[in-house]
Amino acid sequence: MKKTKEELLEAVRTHGGDTPDDFTISMLEDIADSFDVPEVEDKTAEVEALTKANADLTAAQASLQEAYDALKKSYADRFTLKEEEKTEEDKKEEAEPEVDEEDTFDSIFED
């Protein structure tokens, strides 16, 4: 018959009596140490949840990196736009500012 930790310890204590010898004390210690193995908990659900969270974070990181790279490229393109890429209309706007005919110097003083 298989005995529990407490049953084995009690048997050794009974055998050792009121004044146990070194062997009895050593046996009590060995039995206590042998049965004090921590129980292994089932961590499967926690591992699966962490694995899923890691996959989600990796996907989010990749998405953010793509968006960051696109933003960086478009920002850099602002400063590297070549003259020939500008349209004729953009060149006209830069060359001559429009003057509103209603707000000329003479029109201000006319009644």
C-alpha cells in the first residue's frame, strides 16, 4: 500500500521514539525533502494567451512600421521635389502674386 508523506513521517517518529538518533533525523529530513516537490500547475491557457498577445503586438508593430516609413518618405519628398516635377500652374503662382482689382490704391480713394 502506498503511504502519504504524513504517514511515513509518523512511522519514522514512532520508530525513533522520544530521543531520535542521527539516522532517524536523517530519514525524517529525507522524507520531508522528497515530498516537498512543488506541484506543477497547468499553464497552458496562460501560455496560449501570451503567445496570441505576442502575435498581435508583432502584427501591430509591423503595421505601425509601414505607416511610419510611408510618412517619412512623403515628408522627405516634400524637400526633394525637382523643378521639372512642378506644374506650370505652380510656377505661375510662385512668380506673380495675384492683385485684386478692387483693392488698388486708386480704388481706395474713389467715392
